[in-house]
Amino acid sequence: MSAEPVELTYRDAMREAMRDALRADERVFLMGEDVGRYGGCFAVSLGLLEEFGPERIRDTPLSESAFVGAGIGAALAGMRPIVEIMTVNFSLLALDQIMNNAATLLHMSGGQCNVPLVIRMTTGAGRQVAAQHSHSLEGWFAHIPGLRILVPATVEDARRMLAPALEDPDPVLIFEHAGLYNTTGRVAMGSDPFDITRAAVRRPGTDVTLLTYGGMLPVTLAAAERLAAEGTDAEVVDLRTLRPLDDETIIGAVRRTHRAVVIDEAWRSGSIAAEVSARIMEQAFYDLDAPVERVCGAEVPMPYAKHLEEAALPSVDAVVAAVNRTRARV
Amino acid sequence: MSDVANREDALALLREMVRVRRFEERCVELYSAARIRGFVHLYIGEEAVAVGVLAALTDDDDVVATYRDHGHALVRGVPATAIMAEMYGVQEGCSRGRGGSMHLFDVGHRFYGGNAIVAGGLPVAVGLALARKMQGRGGVVACFFGEGAMAEGEFHECMNLAALWSLPVLFCCENNLYAMGTALARSESETDLVLKATSYEMPAWPVDGMDVVTVRDATRRAVESIRAGGGPHFLELRTFRFRAHSMYDPERYRERAEVEEWKLRDPIATFVERFAFTADDLEELERTVADEVDAAVAFAEAGTPEPVEDLTRFVTSELGRT
């Protein structure tokens, strides 16, 4: 891909990232349910089978535990597998392998067995697919030492995160929000290094810091625009990496604005929003002019009905209201 | 092929079984003396399985074991010193004291661990085999598990995937009749384990797991077929655990008489009887094994605990470090 900016969808960006990786390194292969002939449940891998063949674009049976574990074994033996899990809810069928092997083998073997594996999966709500296809469980995975958790929220991140993830000697999970696949952006593949350890400031601002990730970034940016029209200059930080969290960027932002609102599509209790809030309290308590606010998904299995699903998700209105609450405090 | 090649061959097989037996007997003493803690699962009674199977592999093949893994590690060539040090939880252990009895690792010997999640090692074995196939490396991945694992979903997923992709996996089911305390007939609707395997279009056969020569022969046959491109094979190795499941297990689930009956088929005693080794042979063998175990204990006793400052090492890889 040229260094000139190119217009891409988020879906195209993930596909081009995989295509680059497959071309650059014989050890890389993709496996998962319907990644080949079907072209991927979300058409992310469409066309890759034709270019790379069935050995490297492997359709698997519906056996999440077996094919995720097979990715672990293949990684131990020198391959660089990309394993696609259709949705985050299905990843629970492979949780044993992710937690008990991928995240654990290195430590348990005293440093012998690192697992250079990338697992990609779809996450998030907004498509009326109800309570077994809509959740945001990336925060659960971010609880586990030994994993790196990446959440591309922009087309550029979708295009550029995979290569460094594949270079990581340890397991990396990439969560792709289903609601982002059709978003578009202009991406240049410059030769500048791409840092997967840092959060990104998506919008500068001075009055309050909005911290979010993944599918909530567009909602948060929209809220920031509305707030700007109302006279509040909000900074937006995209966490991008949920494990390890980039404390420096998070705390630095809060020290500048003295107010923070965390926006998280996942359930509030025990969430990434809770973790971010706790870290701000631990590291920047005396910089705060108001308590940290959280805007999270309602604590309910995701309902099918459109109006109920919308009510369960953080909205622009809810973000604006939370910001106004922190602004009202002196 | 149905017997030992010569006296040296027979002695070598016996030596491996005795190494495992004496090592574990010492582990029991050390556990009672509180030198070893945690869970310790003894292989006593099942030695012919690991010795027979591993004798049919080469150094280039891979091994994945379970939490009952001392025997497999020892026979595979992981030094007794490093295994005992691991049980002591010192950094000279084969997993630097991070794994303990259930998680012996030695990548240099292609020993990919003691896995303590029942059936959790099978997907990893399938992946090791997938890499071998994709890399055109040949070789076999021997994956051990108990019959209890056959009730797990991961077992069935892995049998299907390995057969579907014709991967070089040797599935070694150590059927000791009890999944911890649950008898086979109380955990399986179909107790013919070979039938389960063949339903995945996989060659499978039962093996007398109390006879080391029979085990080695069966494994040679399976491995030869796998190396020739025959895809995965399944062996049901019929054996019995003489001791408790773990160190303190009141064994309420089985009759004393059943244990005694199986002990008549002790793989070591029956082998000694069959090959009429000389008293000198046996004495020499026992003496060298005792020396090895003594040396392992001395090594572990002299081991050094890893500094607490290193607690969080090996959570992620240390680039640039070895």
C-alpha cells in the first residue's frame, strides 16, 4: 500500500492488514469459522481464500476451543496464527484455551512457552441481534495478565494495529466493533512506527476529558461536538489498548482538564470504566475538580427490540448530561 | 515386533519403569515431610504406558501430558534433578518453580507440559501437529489424557479437527477406570472408548497398558502409520492407578479388592518375572536408580528460591533477555 492516503472502510482496513501480513510472512495464516469460502461472517476476509489458498485461509468446524487451542499450539511451534472468532459471545466457548493456556503457558513454564498468537473477534451491540451476539466482553479479557487487548476504533487503527500485534511474542486479542465495519476513513501507510501501547487523543479540549474506546468513540465525538456548540470544550481520549492501559495518557489528560467522564458500552459493574475511574482516583485524585462520571451500558442482557436496545446503550444525550453534571460541580 | 529385541532392550525398559516408580515413592516421602506441597498426582501402576509410548517416539516428536506428568517427563528425558527441583518450588526447577508437580515443562525435550485442565492439552497438541503439517516437518505429537477427558467437549472437538485435517497426532488415552473418583460406567454412556474414537474415522485400538512391550509395539504401529500420512490415531491404554488420585484421597469410590487384583498385574513385577533378570542386574539397576533419585533430592534441597522481586516475570515475554 502506498504512503498516499487511501479511502477505506474499517472492514477493508482489517482485510488489507491481513493481506499485508499474509504476503509478508509465510508463518502467518488465518483460521476460523467461515473465514474462507463464505468470506467471513462480516466479509472481513472476503477474497483472501482466492489469493492465499485453503492451507492459509482455513475454514474450521464450529469448535472454538479446538481451533483457538490449535492456534496456541501452532504458535508454540513457530507459526503466526490469526484466529478469528465470529463474535465475542462465542469466545466464551474458548475461554479455557485463552485463559488457561494462551495467557498462562509462558509463566507456568518459567518463561519457556511464549504464545505469539493473534485472536480477532467482533464485539458490541447496535444491530438488533439480541442477548447472545451483542455484548462487549473485552473488559473481561482485559482482567487477565499475559494478554494484550487492542480495540481499534478508527479505520487507521484497523489498518495498522495488526502488524505490530503479530510481532508481539505474546497473545494479542483484537476486538472489532460490528458497528464500525462500514465506517470510512483515509489512511496512509507511512513508514512511521505504529505504537500499540498508547492511547490516542482524538479531539483536543480543555474543559473535560472524555475517555472511551471502540464503538463508543463515534458517540463520544458526537457528544463533544454538541458540547462545543453549548460552550464546553471536551477532550476525547481513545483508550485503544485495554491491557495494558496507557496510564500516562489517561492521567496526563485528566491533569489538564481536571474533569473526567468514562464512556463504556459494557456493563458498569467491574468494567474497564471502573478500572479507568479507579486509576484516576489513585493517581490524580487531587487534580480532580469533580468526581469521575461513568456512562455505561445498562446492566441487562441485550434486548432485541430496537427502542430497548437503544435505551441500553450509552447515548450522546447521556454523555452530554454526564459532562454537564461534572461541570456543575465547583 | 511383539517382544523385546534383547536383554539390553528389556533392561532399558525396566530401568525406565523403575525410575518412575522410585522417583514417585520418594515424592510421597517428601510430601509427608512437607518438602513438597500443592497437588501431587502419582503415576504408580501406570508406568508401562509412558515408558512404552515414549520408547516408540524420536527426540523430534512432541509430547503433551496431563497433571499426572512426572513419569512422562522423566522418561522423555527431562532431568530428574530439574523435576524434583520443580516440586520443591525452586528456580532450578524445569519450570523455575512456577509450575510445580502438575506443570512440568521442557521445550528442549519437546515436552509441552503438564496441563491441569482435563482435556485442555488436546487443542494445543492439535496445534503443534497443525504446525508440523503446514511446515512440512513430519513427526508426531503424542498427547496423553485420561479417560475422564473423553466426557469433555474439547476431546470431541479435537478428535474431529485432527481427523478432518489429517493431523499427525497420537491420542493416548490412559484409561485407569476412574476419573478422580468417578468410575467409567458412571461417567460415560458408551464405555467402549475405542468405538468413540473410530466414530471420528480414526484408527483406534485397545492396548494392555500393564505390559510395556505391548504398549511399545502398539505405539510403533500407530506412529509408523501416522508418519506415513495416516492421520491421527487413538490408543486406549488400559491401566490402573495403584495409589490415590492425589495425595490425600480416602478412596471411598473403589473397593480395596479391585486395587489388589490390579496389583497382581503390576507392570514392573510382571516384567521382572517374565524376563528372569539376574539378581546382579536388578541390584545394579536399583542402585543406579536410587543414586539418581538421591542426586535429584540433593539438587532440589540445594535449590534457591526465586527472588520475590521476580514475581511478575514471565507474564509477558522479556525481549532481549534469555
